Amino acid sequence: MGRAFEFRRARKEKRWANMSKTFTKLGKEISVAVKTGGADPELNPRLRVIIQNAKAANMPKDNVENAIKKASAKDAASLEESNYEGYGPHGVAVWIETATDNPTRTVANIRSYFNKYGGQLGTSGSLEFIFDRKGVFTIPAADVNREELELTLIEHGAEDIVDQDDDIVAYTSFHDFINMQRALEAAGIAVTTAELRRIPNNTVTLSDEQAEDLIKLLDRLEDDDDVQNVFHNMNESE
């Protein structure tokens, strides 16, 4: 099957193995969305997207409602969203998105991970030229009219449409993300997940041994409770 397939499978298994961690991450996303846009998903597109993703992750409805209620309370803790950029071992660019109530703790931890695993934390904006922020929509291919779907996607800003296993994946610019979300809702098109990702526009090819070095750093970052997402530019196509 090849190293790239095994790497992706291992990363996917790692990402979803700990359901508690997944629910915690979604809870933080809900908290930030409510704080910035209100508790009504009909009036808060960001919250509506997160609720949809929570459903796809099998997060119980009660958990979602409790997270919204908790974030709406006057004494609810405020979470600060911050990005950190650096280079992991063997020159791989790594972008980390966090949500934390203690930025001092978070940056200290992230710096220690880079130092321990042969990387170096960089300055804000140092990797802007490597990563583009894109909207990514995963749509089940079954029971959809492919031609009509593609017309809808293209009309509302799809930059690329690809087949991935049993799904159709559409990519948009960051600015077209909410417009696409609303268009798919209006058209009654089921979406498994809708998310913003950092997509690398150039990649670094590593040997198996070098990839293992990188994975140690990525795993440690993802295990940190303050970390929401980790992106990198290692070439996974070989």
C-alpha cells in the first residue's frame, strides 16, 4: 500500500482514536463560536458548521446543547485563538491552531515540543507563504446528482473538486467558505464535514525514518489540550 497510505491511515486513526479529545476540541470550537457570534445557530454560521461537524463525529446532542449553554453563561471562561508556526525535523513546516485560556502556558508548551523533537518555533507570519487557508467540504457521493452538485459547487466558489473514497471533496477560498455552506444548505445537499484547513502549496519529501521523526512531534502537539489543529507540508503522495 505504500508509506503515504500507511502514514495517512495512522494519522487518521490517531486523530479519531480518542473520542473524549475530539469532543473536547468541538466543545472549545462551540465556545469560541458562541462568544463571537451568539448562541443561535440560525444567526451564527460558524456555530452552525461546528454543530454539523459534531453530528458527523457522533457527539451526543446533549453534549452540544450543554456546550452552547455553558459558553452562553456570563461567567464562562474566554478562550483565545492563536496560531503558532515553526519548522519540525528535516525542514517540514508545521502550523498549529490553538484555543486556550492561558496563552503563556500554551506557547511555552509548544516551544518545548519543537525543541525536544528537533524543530524550532518560528515567528508569526513566517509560514504564510507555504500555507493557504481553504474551506474543505466533504459530501457523500451516494444519492447525489453529480452534474447538478458540481454546478452548485462551481457557482458558489469551488476551486477544486476531487473524489476521495466514497466522498466528493470540494475546496474553496477562505472568503467563500460561508457562502458555500449556505448554498449547500439551501440546496438540501448533505455535508459530512465542513472545515477550514491550512493547505500547503509546496511539500517536503522525507524518508521513512525522517517521517517517523516528524510524527513524534505531530503526535505530541495533537496530544496537547490547547491544540485544536496541526497542519504540515510533508509530502504524503509517495
